[in-house]
Amino acid sequence: MGKVGIIGVGQSAFVRGYPGSIRELAFEGFKEAMQDAGTTTKDIGASVICSAPEYDKQRSPAGVFAEYLGLTPQPTFYVESLCSSSSMGLRLAYSLIKSGLHDTVAVIGFQKMSEISSAESQERMGRGADIQWESPFGTMMPAYYAMYARAHMEKYGTTPDDLALVRVKAATYGQINEKAVYRKPVTFDMFSDPESPMSGPVASPLRVGDCCANADGSSCVIVANEEKAKAFAEKPVWILGLGAASTSVNLAGRDLFTGLSVAQQAAEQAYKMAGVGPKDIDVAEVHDCFTIAEIMAYENLGFAQPGEGKELIKSKETYKEGSIPVNVDGGLLSKGHPIGATGGSQIRTIVLQLRGEAGDMQVKDPEIGLVHNIGGVGLYGNVTILGR
Amino acid sequence: MGKKKEQDTRFSKFGTVSFTSITKVNDFVEYLEQGKVMGTRCKNCGLAFFPPRADCHQCLGSNMEWFEVTGAGRLVTYSKLEYAPVGFGEDLPYAIALLDYGDYKVFGRIAGDVPESEIRVGMEMKTVVNRLPNGQLNYVFQKA
Ligand SMILES: [Zn+2]
């Protein structure tokens, strides 16, 4: 069986209040990826549209997008796994190509979150948890991740200051990423300054600065079989490993609260499939929807032992010049988190890094990269390993 | 046209805002009215479930019996919210939490009269029925 490659990547700028409709938003990421790949719409055998539902009035966006993007009459699919939708879309594209059904597949992620208020958005996201047994207590994403943060702090002595360092790193790179929604600097001192919005409480022990911003955005990844990838791309990036897992939606059904079991399981699968280990990863994108999520990702991916994630950020080993650069595009914290578009944006960053085209964010000569993309509160986990 | 069938929507009374009105475990709300927080246990294989379920994924049976959540559980983790989703603003501030009872865990809220300074991960707490100001029912955790 041949390899599966990524031949084109694109994303819109991630913004607040995108001045257009969802099909127009999707066009932006799609156009960039198609121009990057040098493909025409006739070259694309199928499309996979990825988002978290309930933000849009449009039901079944796949057909609408396929028409707007010129991808009819080819088949189109809608895939959702909350915040990891477009990584799951990539998994579907991989299997469509491996099966021989299609040569080339476009994975298009999008989300327009600004159609509804922030409180409504929290309510929607909260309903990505267990609506029968948990949502009636008034749950929301920051509070769930805060429960993980509390458990991590209790067991391992991780502190709110350690979490603040993750945000400072994100902002370091968000400032130089022209696609990021949050481009202002963030300093460590802001977290102890009552005048700074960063220090405001959200859900203890998490503060405003620990949380990523909602954003509108789209992403696109063009995937092809080995033959087409070599024909279209000068520097194809190969999918070396894929992992995916799920767990109990209700926290009552889980056993681990200092990490995400889905990330551990997805990582194990992806490493095994790729035949590599954590030490082989040269650059990574992890799902830092909250600062604690990045610390847990270090540990769940094997970059650090359980409980020692905080040491990686304290020693700056996850900065661009460090031993394992993580989220050197600003991450979700600075780039913004348009749910369905996020995985595709992470994949784009790693593809650009492996091609040596990441500009000011470029890590020195990476050969293998990793994408860690989580849906809901560790409900779904996807880990993807890419190589040159 | 036949007579319109009565719908059993008791579950809509669960929580500040319920997003579910009909479930096969509607009796959960009946028990809350009686001051009891109940889970279900599979009569075939003995697996205990909280939250209660109508169906057992272990043996695929649907023959359940109710058991009461009694005694103390250990506080696994919690978070106090300063913002709330739409519909829950009146309840602020409140803390969501998880208790470990060994055979099962219970997700819920810490009682509003427990000061945050007295909350410790690992402390023993009990689960008690709580009537909300809007007349709805839920359960909360109190110091054991
Ligand atoms: Zn059973």
C-alpha cells in the first residue's frame, strides 16, 4: 500500500466577527490550500467538511460548501467531533484514500462562533458534555478543564504561575503570526495585576489568561495518494501515524483527572503506526484550549513524565529554540479556537514547519512533527504524526 | 383520532435548567422528591451505575434495580465558577465537583453554604437532595 501525503494547506485569518457567511469563510482556507497544492477543483475526488454543529442556522453544511467551492458532483461528507473535527476529517480522508475510493480529498474545517453571544457560546460548548446529567448543574468548558487543573495541582504541585508561563509563550508567537486573533504581548506580571484582564477569575483555579479566545475561521488540508502527491507537490508531507480515541462523556465515568486518557491512547497508536517515539518529534502542535491542557499534553504525549510537564515550560524547552518546540504559532491561546477549523490549522502549521516555510516561526530543520487535537473535555482525542 | 397519550416529562425538573424531559430513568426525579439520590444496578451482572442508566452495556440487559447513594465519597476535584452559561447566572457563584464513592462517582455541585476556604481535595462529602429557588430539584455535596 502506498503512502498518503498532504499536498496543500490553508487557513483564513482567525478573527472576531468575520464579515461574511460561513460558505465565504470556508472559501478563504480552501483557496489558500488549493493554490498551495496547485490543484483545480476537478482534481479533488471528495470533500470532508468539519465543524461543531449548533453555531449555524445551516443544517448539513457539506452540500452547501461543495457547491460554493466547486466540488460538485463529487461526494461530500460532514464530520464532527467537537474541537477535533478536522483532525477526525483527516483520519476519514486517509481511509478514503487508503481504500482506493478516492485519489485526492479536501478536508475543510470551519466555525463562525461570532453569530452568538459569548454566554450562549459557553452554553453550546457546555452541551458538548453530558446534557442529561451534567449540564443541568450549569457546566462550561473552562470549569471542566479547571477541575483537571485542580487535580493536577493537588497531585503534582503544578501552580497557577506555571500555567501563566504557557500563556506567555503562546503570546510570544501569537505576536508574529499574522493569522492569529490575539496578537498583543502577555507578560507574567499581568496575571498578578488586578488591573489586567488576564488576572480575572473565570473558574478556579483558571483565570482569563488561561483560556483561549473564541474566533471565526476556516482551514483546509488537501490529501492525496502517493502517486498524486508526488505529481502535485514539490515537498509532500507524509502522514506517518494516526491515533484516535474516545472516553466517557460524563466525568463520573472516568478514572484519570490529571491527564486525558484519549490523548495517551491516541498518542500510543500514532507512535506505533509511525514507528517513532516522543524523542523523535522535532516540532509539535498541541490542543492548548486552556493553559493546563498544554501541560497535560506534554505528559500525555511523553514529552515529559507525568507531573513534570511544568518543568518543560519553566525551562523554556517548548520554545522555538528548545528541545521540543510546541505551539510556536501561538497555539489556540493566541491564534484563537474556531472549533471545526482548529485541527486543520494545527496540521497546516506542522506542514509548513516540515517544508521549512514557517517564516519567523520556523524551527530549525524539523523532520517529524506531531499534532495533538482534543474534542470536548478530553472526550475525543486525535494525534497525527507527519514527516517529510 | 385517539386520545392524546400522556407524556411522562418528570425529568424536566432536574437541575436549574434541564435539557432532557423524557428518559427511562424518570423515577430518579421521583426519588429526589422523596429526598433520595439513586443510582441503578444491573440485576443480571451486578454492575452499578451513577448516573443511573436504563440499560447495561456489560451484559446488554435492561433489568435494573435502584440503589441509594449513601455515606461519604471523597472529593476528587472541583471548580468554582465566576461566569455561568445562559440560564444559570442567578446561581452564581457555585462550584461543580466530583465525588468518588469507590464503585461509582457522582458529578454535581458543592452546597452553596460550604465556604471555599473549607473545601479540600480528598475530603469526605455526602450527596444530598437540594431544592432550587426556581422550584427545580438537584443534589449537592455537603461536608460529611
Ligand atoms: Zn449487566
